[in-house]
Amino acid sequence: MGAKIFLFVLFMCLALCSAFPNNKRRQYTPCKHLILYFHDVIYNGANAANATSAIVAAPQGANLTKLAGQFHFGNIAVFDDPITLDNNFHSKPVGRAQGFYIYDTKNTFTSWLGFTFVLNSTDYQGTITFAGADPILKKTRDISVTGGTGDFFLHRGIATISTDAFEGEVYFRLLVDIKFYECW
């Protein structure tokens, strides 16, 4: 009989605890934080020596040296961009940003990004992989950090990107604020 009362009281305590959940929003603290810049110079037919990206697919009838009209819909570009610790294009690179972006919307400027930072400096060795939608006209955008290697082995988190500078449709610089929430 005593065991039944104990189990009943235990069950009631558990029921009451779950009836009043803790509504406090948990604040996560990053286990690692980096701020890096990457610089993209798209090939336009006249800048082959300096270009770090190129259009590899375009809507039918479009050429591969000029972004398509209608918000660049249908263009796919690949890139191998320098990564720096500051916003100076001529600073010593700490690695390369390698991947692609797809302009995927007809009614606004937006793209889908998939890329990897390949870092090879005295401070950082390894890769960080990113993926996500990039609504270009927003001041800041969040994309997922899906993993990494080397110093970033199995790291995951969020990268907040913002357009730091652009020159027409040939050059742009992104500030990438990376916060890792899973570090091994």
C-alpha cells in the first residue's frame, strides 16, 4: 500500500512539473567566434586576370559574361574567392571561399549559397562548410554552418553575412560573422 501511495505522489509531482513548463528562453553562448571577409570578382569578359568567380549556367539565350536580367534569375556562378581578416582586398589571404551561388527568385534579388571556407594560415587550419538562402537585399542574413574539418572538426553554428561593399555587378565583399555552437 505504501508503494502505491509513493508512486501516486511521484506521478502527481511529475504531472504538475510538466503542466508548468519553464518559459524562459535559453540563451546559447558560442563556443567559438570568427569574423572573416570574402571578396568576389565576377568574370565579365574583360577582367580574366582578376576574376575569382564565373557564371557557369544562364537562362537560355543569355551569355556567360553578364548576369541575366529579371533579378539574375537562373544564373549559377562558381567562385574561388580570397578570405581576409579585414575588409582590404589586398590583405594577405588566410584562405579561400570555394563554392557556388544560384539566383533562384524571379521577383527579388535572392540566391542560394553552398560553399566552404578552406583556411590555411598560422591561426586556422581546416574547412568550414556553409549552406542556405541569401535574401541579398536584407542588411544581414543568417546561413547554416553545417560542419568542418581540422580546427573546425564537426563544428556547427550560424554565420551572419552582410554585404560590406559592392561595385556594380562585378565586385562584392561579404562580412561573415561566424558563431559556432557545437565545437568538438
